[in-house]
Amino acid sequence: MKKIFTLAAITCSLLVNTLNSQTGCTGLRYRDIMFADTVISNITYGSNVTMTNAAATLRLDVWMPLGDTVTNRPLVILAHGGNFLGGSKTGPDVIQLCNDLADMGYVVASIDYRIGMTNFPFPGPDSTDATEAVIRAVHDAKAAVRFFKKDYITMGNTYGIDTSNIFFMGVSAGGFMALQVAYLDEESEFPAWADTTNQFGIHGGIEGLSGNPGYSSKVRAAINVAGALGDTAYINPGDIPCLLFHGDADNTVPYGSDLITLVGVYPLLQVDGSFSIDARCTQMGIEHCFETYEGQDHVPHVSDPLYYDTTLVITRNFLVHYVCGDPLDCSFTTAIGINDLPAIPSLISVYPNPAEDVMNVNTSRLAGDDYTIELYNSIGELVSTTPADADGITSINTENLSSGLYIMNVRNADSMWSQRVVVK
């Protein structure tokens, strides 16, 4: 018996080591920042029609670790926030997560999806309108998952991913999407009050008609930042794990179970926030992590580097548990913040950072031309657009900008790089 146990242990160890070698789990990969990143922008992943029956092309950006040779990497699909009325796949709520996760070795896809809500702003949306807006977005989210699985089979795995390790992460409205992708997985759970006869773009049951049929939309786990679930009854034993972040003073999306009010004006419907989801997961035996942003309102990671660090580190801990078999660690450990990032090779440099009056951007290492430098503030507003100088050094006047964290995008028609900068 002892010999059998020893042989089994050795065999198990060999299998784990082989798996880790194949997925690149050895060393610091997936655990720390070790790459620069590159992005492929505006890839079409599907199509559908909007609430007004207008044709909508669905696009995503793929962020990858620059120079990486591993070809079966985990994929994180990210969905932005914006009340299902706005937002962008390059918005400040998601863009730095794209950067940092790709710099750890993950492939990251940031998606655009159909937005808009019937009867907004007048006479005002109701629970049916809100539900249908969520359904459109969730259909798009599932099409994005299927896009990568289809690419793996039919296109030879263009993006070098492991389709058994696809995770869906969303912020605010994107968090709603992540949770619905995870748990709205039975046709019987499809909201009965959704008007699939008279409303456009919500046909096709729980899977929808946004593209790539015939492939599974299942993901390994869901990560929710300040979103909510239509009903915790969707969560049942055997469902996938989740990671939850939420401020207990959130005035936009309920922390527990409550009525959600759109832009503080339009009462919509009862939803179950992260506190209630945590309780249901515990009851159903679903492995999960739950981090409360104590005393915080909606998505504090966008404007506060400390909460961004918390979000990034716990997300990293959660992912590496499933990707590499590390013990599950739901706690915040070592910061990976703007002042703590190790020096890595980069194709752009910004100095000084933090800046007071002037910020210089060095783009001399970038291939191509016609680059534009954009600055977005912490709520996603574009505050500055500057053409990059041909000599490679562009000076941006920051003396009239408010102090705080900004996202800088350097882009041309083919490529985009992004990083955090601070104005003092």
C-alpha cells in the first residue's frame, strides 16, 4: 500500500510539473509583472442588431505579453462599465487591468458590446427595458467566449490561448455580464418578462445570436467588480467559482439585495449584489472569494491606486489558483502599484511621472507613425489629445489638469499602448 501511494504521489507530481511546464506556470509567470505588452485592436468577434434594429458590429482588443513564446496561455475577457449606456473597451475602468494582466503573461481581451436602453431618457426605462439591455450585453459576452473557442479550432489558435482556462471579468455593467455569463446557464432561468417578440436584438434564448454558434460559452470562473446578479437563485451546486469585489457604500449598484436606480433617477429592478452572492455561494458550496471595499462607493479602483492594487493582486491570486494550482488566497498581500512596478522593457516612456506642469512622452521606439497621445481622467473623460511629435519626444502641458490618476493611450490606426500616469 505504501509503494502504491508513493508511486501515485510521484505520478501526480510529474503530471503537475508537466502541466506547469506546458502552461508556463514555473517561475514568476502569472504571478508578477515580467513582460511588456502589445495589443491588436478592433478585431470583429460577432454581430447583431441594436434595440433600434440597426446593424451592430462587435469588436474587441487583444492584449498579449510582448515576446512571449508560450502558446497555451489563460485568457481573461474583460467587459467595461457604463450603466449599459456608455463606456468603452479602452476606458479607465479596464485598460490598466488589460496592461498589467498581459504583463504577467495572460492574454486579455477587452470587448465592446451593445449598449443603450429602451425609453432612456424619456419617458424613462423600466425593469423590462433594463433586463433587455443586460440580455443584449450578455449575448455579446457569450459570443466573445465562443469566438476564441472557434478560433482555436478553425484558425489554429491565433492568440495562443488555453481554451480550458478562459475567465470572464467585468466592471460595474461588465460585472453584471460576468455574473450572468457564469450563472444564467439554464433556459428556464431566462427572464419571462423579456419581450422577445417586439424588442430587437434579444432573440436566441440564453445564448443569443451574436455570433460563433456551435461552440460553448462556458468559462472557468467569473470575476465581478461592483456588478450584480438578477437573482442568486441562478447559483446552484456545481456551478463555476467566482471572485467578488464591491464597496459597502456603493450608491450605484447595491452591495446586497436592493432596488437598482439608473443614474440616480430611474428605479429599475431588484438585483442581488456581491454581499448576497457571497452568501448564496457559501450556501451552495461554490468556491469563491469576496473582497469588500470598506466604506467605499462605486469602483474605487478607477481613481485610487491602493484599491487598484487590491483588485489586481487578489485577481492575480484567484487566477493562479485555477491556472497553476497555487493555494487559493483571497487576501491582499504584496502591492503592485504605480510606484512599485519593477522596471520592464517598454516601447514608450513617460517622465516625470508623477508630473506637475509638463509630462514628456518618448515614442521614438514605436514602429510606424501618426500616433496620438490621449489622456483620460478617472471617470473616463477624454481630457487631452496631442499628436505625437515626429522627433519622438512630445511634451504635454498638465498644469491645468486636476491632481490624480490618469490613463494615457498612445495609438495610431494599427496599435495602442497604455499606462497609468499621475498628475500632482
